[in-house]
Amino acid sequence: MFHDLSVSAGLARASQRHPITALPLFEFDPNVPMNEFLESVQFESTRNKGNALFGRLADIPDDQRAAEIVKLEAEMRKRFKKRELFLSFENLADTGASVGSILFQFAYLSLPGLRTISTQLKEAARSVPVMDRLIADLEKDLYSAVGKNQEIDFLCRINRVATLFRRG
């Protein structure tokens, strides 16, 4: 069972100072500590992606919002499935490189290890606000070039602690 959290509809437009109604957008698993959620949105770029999503969903009529949430959830499932396939391929390639390094006596760096190190370096760089903005701008350009959706990126980042709220 998830807890409902109402998020102000106009987070992205807060500076307009208009009265806003509460719009339930996420359900949070009550077994997940709040600090785990806060860690998932610790970077300004992540919060900006979330604010953009909140603003867009707030501007959509209720019936269309429900359909959009279903569409976003389907896109997230596709992203997770692609990620699983990528990790399987990465493990297979790493195993092949490992066997090859034994047979042909060469040194190699583990692919999962390299990915982990690069992820940790990126996360450390993001802790500096200027670097976070730079990485966010690079990701935005890259995502638009390869057809990735930043909203899905945000939803995947918080998925372990919160899911989109669906009325019904």
C-alpha cells in the first residue's frame, strides 16, 4: 500500500503567485524512509525535471492526465526492459572478455566496473551545482539527439521510492 502525497500543481510556475489547488501526483511506499526519497532528488537538475513534469501534468485535464500517466508508465517499463537487456549484454561481453584475457593473456577492465566507476564519478560531479547544471545541459542535448525523454529519466530515478498516482 502506498501513501498519497499531494504536490502543488504549479510548482514550475510558483513565481506567478496564483492560488493553486493540490494535485496528487505520486504515491510513496510507507516502508521507504523519507531520506531515501530525498537522496533520489538531491540534485537541482533532478528537481527541475520533476517540476517540469508536475507543471505539464497540472495543465492537462483529469481524463487526459490519467491517459498520460498510463503512457508514461508504459515508457518507463520499456526503459527498464531495455536496461535489463543492456545489462545482460554487458555481462555476456564482460564474460567473453574475461575468457579471452585468460586464453590470450591480456589485461582488461571489467565493463560493469567501468560503468559503476563512471556513474559514481558523475554523481560526485553532480554534487557541485555548476557541474550539475553542465551535466544536465549535456544530457538534455544528448537526450533530444537520441530521442530519450527527460521525464522518463526523472521517473526512473525516483521509481524505487515513489510511483505516479493513478486515480481509479
